[in-house]
Amino acid sequence: MNSTQSDHTPDICNPPRRSVLAATAVTAGVLVAAAGTAPTAGAAPLSPHRAPGSGPDDPVLRADRELLRVKLTSAPKPVPLTLSTSSKEPFSVDVSSTTGRTTVGAGPRARQGAKVTVKVAAGKDAVVWVVPKKTGDPFGPADQLDVSSVHDGTTVPVWIEPTAGEWRHAGPDDKELDLEIVAVHAAQLRKGAGQEIIMWSSPRQRNKDGSPKPDPGQKGQWLWNVYGLDDMEARALDVATLRTTDRIMDGNGGPDRQNIFCGGSAHLPDGRLFVAGGHVIPPGLSHEGHSSNGGHMHIYDPTKSGGWTLVDQPMSQVRWYPTVTCLPDGRMLISSGSRKVLEGNGNDGDADGFWTSSGNSYEIFDPATEQLVDLGTVRLIDTKKLGKRESLATYPYVYVLPKGPDDGAALALVESNRTWLYDYAPDSDTPLQRADRVYRMRTKGSRSYPTYGSMVLLPIEADSPRARILAVGGQHESQTDHRTLSADQPSTATAEILDLDASRDLADQRAWRRIPGLRNGRVLCDATLLADGSVLVSGGSANGWGDMNKNPVKQSELFDPVTEKFTPAASNLTDRRYHSTALLQPDGTLFKAGSTGGFGNERNPGDKGYKWTYTHTDAERYYPPYLWRGPRPSIGELTSTGGEVLRYGGEFTLPVSGASADGRTRVAVVRLGSTTHGNEMDQRYVWLDVRERRETDTGWELTVAVPANPASAPPGDYYVLAVDSAGVPSEAKLVRLGA
Ligand SMILES: [Cu+2]
């Protein structure tokens, strides 16, 4: 956001003209070829502009590629840059780094410096060795090599990719960004031509002037009113200007304040955000007249002055920690959620407590009528298939899957360490028709709230019934009872994948399988799809659960959906544990904010008060390795058969340009995110079918199919982006999918 492609990217399509040296009486020339990466198609001259007066026999400056891509690992490797000449005479060429971010030498082990001179002989290649030393800023080449001889000269941009990526402050020019709210919940929204992130949390106690009351016992922290049911905090961040504004419910033309903290949220087909449930009354605290707080539904509209509206109907039960999912027909599924609060003492083993209060039911909100569909009581899971002390967990991870290009949808619901599968029958009294089988993970700990790790539906191909669900982190497998909760209990580093083929019998799917795990065991983390379809696992703690956690894990980890392996990524600037959030941004960075640390944690052992420590109101941003990999492709104005909205079964054309935009460029849509508690309820990455590719003067024009089956990409707002053959994603544009 602080830098853009146009600011930093050299125009590779129009490389620097040959130097004036070429215009002198040239008897010899030089061929420049940068090696070290896959060759681009055809041995294109680096500088196609022949000097005036040069004859057909004059040597031409050429290269078989236009830039050098190198990776910066802990032990940087020299990469070769090959220089050749068609001249009959040998002559010397100077190669120097303009930024000092690489060093150059005459051999892989030769002394490396800022400049090297090599002799280029007729018919023989000369090789200069380049060692990456330092990365520069993302979005641009880190270095430029000046290649010059008495005859001629040229430049070779060098892109140096840090394989771990980087975390930076999220403010302008990488400065700190204070959101003035702890972003426990965060959702990306279209707002007119721009975008905003709406964030909300429990309220802090306020001074008379409205400023939050500092906690006298803890520097930089505040006094909270965590369980206050008639107050809230909400702020919106403008994605372009990085300015925040207050968006609380204020009762003026909208609802009175309600604590929707720990509700569930997902986008409606028209781009507004739907929020179900929220905080309920903890045992021992009385809030007269507010007992149904967690039974409410709200809609947030970023373009409306008050922002929030209250749906004029309560849910069938109070739901604290429910999950909301947009269905293929645009209706909103609300699943699970608890009727009671878990006390903040970390030891609520009471049979009447949290676990048994989980609501084994779902309901469906229809945005067309802004009412709930009358379903009676419909059950989510088959409790007969559970052990004695087990029950449905809250904040389940719910994914919609296409059964194929024709109509038909299935749903997968993962909670604790189990998966339940459903056929979606929209017209039935029981729209979720559960398969008679539960798929248990190989590892036994719970991966759901309050010992949640994170889960993600890996990128799917449009209209394909094949899908994979990745589960990372959560409770350690040595913890066999989900109700055992202590700040000391270890978390797991294991990861598992469930392979699904929704076109097959849902009771006859493959089981969960273990894959090589994370480097760090963690709970309370986020697994988020990045712009190239890879996944970043960030934040969390090594021990504990919910509010009671310790030993934050700052190192993030990248997951490659092709190899199914994790690699270490950069570390967060600060601890991001319970109640932190992560959202993919249109520029390909990841926005991470929030964290309430915990109650009675390592700073105040034994503290049973409703007091959070280690809360953070700032935000940071992850720059994935692809932002250093090479010039980004860019996408132009999209033309669709259906006008503004991309209609299911239709197609659109998308102009794509850029150095590596070629016949292998892919196009994807990524649903705008809405996240809390490690559960990005909208998260979805769909590769689209490119039906036709035409080369144009400026690049390529692609004809892209909109999925035929809305279950591939339920209606709503998406990013559309192109990923070039080097794996570099373009900046995203907004599109809306609909029927
Ligand atoms: Cu919470």
C-alpha cells in the first residue's frame, strides 16, 4: 500500500536504450545473458534498439532473459550472469552493482566486490558471479547491475527474494499504525470504489472525555469491560488512506450498543457483513434485560452513516462463538454457538458448563426477506457417534463445496478433531443432510475454540468436486479430554489434510492424513490464503488456551499447497495471540492486528479478573516472498458478459500485461475475508478456467469462465487477480459474483 508497482518497477518492456557508446565506431560488441532462472521465450535482445548507422554485421547487445531472479537464503549462493560477444575481438566488460545489495566476482569463489571486470572472448561465454546480500523494499528490484564496455553498456535488474518474506508496521512508510481498537474481529469490505476493514471488540472502560481508561497496574494497557453486554467498540480502517473512524452502534437511527464480541460473521451476497450472536452473560454476573444479547443478528453496511442495523428477529437460541457461512444460494448458515459463557478461571469442568451448552443446531438467514427460515430444530451433528464427554464444539470451520459443474453442493464442517459432511438440499426442511459417518483426525486434541489452531480450504479449481482442508495447530495430542484447560498445556505442531471428492458418496471419502507438521506447536493462530494460493500460518502461543495462554510464537510459517510442506517465514514484530486477526489485502500483503494476550497470564499469575494483558491496538503487515520475485503482472479493466456482476456460467475477458505474463498466466478469485479466533469464515481461493488466450500489443487478453456452480464461489465480493508463470500475483481488483 505504501508502494505500488508503478513507483518501483522498471519498465521491462522498454529496456534502457543502448548507450551512446554504441553510436561510436563500433568494431566489437557484447552479448549480455543473465542466467540463473528459466529462460524467457525466445532469445530477445535486452536492447532491441540498433544504433543508428549500425550495419547488419555489427554486434548487438542481447540477453536471453531480461532480469535476474535470486533467492536470499541463510547461506546465499552465487548465481551466474553469462556475458557473450559476437565480436571477433576480445574486450573487457565491467559489471558493477548500483546499490551494493549484491556483490559480483569473476568466479563462484572469487573475491566478491562492488565491481568486477571480465574479458569476453570471441565465441566464448564469460561468466560473472553474483551473490545476493540484502533485500531491498518489496515491489521493486533490489539491485541493478551496470554492464559496460568501451563499446556499449546496459543494465540488468536483480530481484532478490527473501524466502521468509518480511513483517513491517502497517502504517504509511512502514511506520506504526495505531488502529485505536484491538481488532478481535476484522472483515474486509467493499466501500464504493474503495475498501475498508471493519473491526470490533469488547469495550474498554471510558473516561468522561471518551478516552479509554488506562490500567494503573499495567503500562500501556486498559481497563476492560469484557462482559459488558450493552457496549462495544468498532472502528473502520480505510484501506487506501490507512485512517480509522469510529463505527460503534450508537442508537441514532440504528441499534443500541450490543456486545457482538465473539459472534460469527460472513459477507452477504450484496457485500454487506452479516453478524450472528455475540457475548452472553457469564455465570454470577447479572445484566437485567440483556439476557438475549447473544441471540441477535446484525448487518453492517460500510456506506451507511450509522453502519449497523439490528435484524428484527432473534435467533432460536443465544449463540456465542457461532460460525456463519454464505451458502451457494446466498442464504447465510449459522452453526453451533454456546448458550453459556466459560468462566475466566480456566477450569470449567462443570458438566453444565461450556461444552454441554454448545447448541447442536443450525439456522438459516435469508437476506432476501431479512428473516430466518423456519426450520424448527435441526441438528448439526450426531451425538450418538460421540464419546461420553464429547459434544459439538463452537466456532466450527465450515466450507461449501461444489459437487461438479452442474448444480449441487456439499458442506464440510470441522470441529474439535472431527469432520461431518452434508449434502445441501435448499428446499428441504432439513437443508443440511448429514452423511452417516464422522471423519476423525489422526491426532486427538481439539483444534476448535478454545484450544483452536486454524483451518483453511486450500485453493480449489472452479467447479471441481475435489477439495482439501488443511488443519494446523490446536491442542496437543497428549490432551485427550477437550475439557481439560490449563495455561500450561502444550499445543500441537501437527498438520493434517482431509481430501474430499464431493461428487462421490459423502460417507465414502478418504480419511484425514497427516502431513509434515509445523516447526512450532501453536494454538490461537491464523492460517490465511495469500494471493498466490499459498498459506501463511501466523501468531499464536505455544501453551494454553483462549485467555489463558503463554509463550507466544512469533515465527510464521509458509505452506505450499503443491508440495504440502511448511517452510519457516519471518517473525511477527510483536506477539499476536488470542483474539488476533489476519486478512489478505488487495496489494498481496497480509494485514495482521489484534491480540488480547490473556487473563491471569504469566504477568499476573492467578489473576482471575476480567483483565487482559498484552493487548495490541497496532497492526502489522506481512510482505510475502512473491513481492520481491519480479515485476508484477497487471490486470486491466475486465469486461463481462453480465455487466457489473459476474454471472455464474458466464465469462469475462481480462487484459494481463507484465514481463512474465505469458501463455501460462492463471486467474483466480479470492473471497473478501471475515475473521476472528483463527476462523476466517469467508476464506476461499478459486482458480478459474482460462478458455482462451490472445496475444495483444500490450500483453495478453484472457477469456475466463465464471464458475457454473455457485458452490464453487458463493455470491458476494471477491478479489480477482492474475498469477504469472513466475508465481507473481497481480494486484487484485474487486468483482462481485452473483446469479
Ligand atoms: Cu474470544
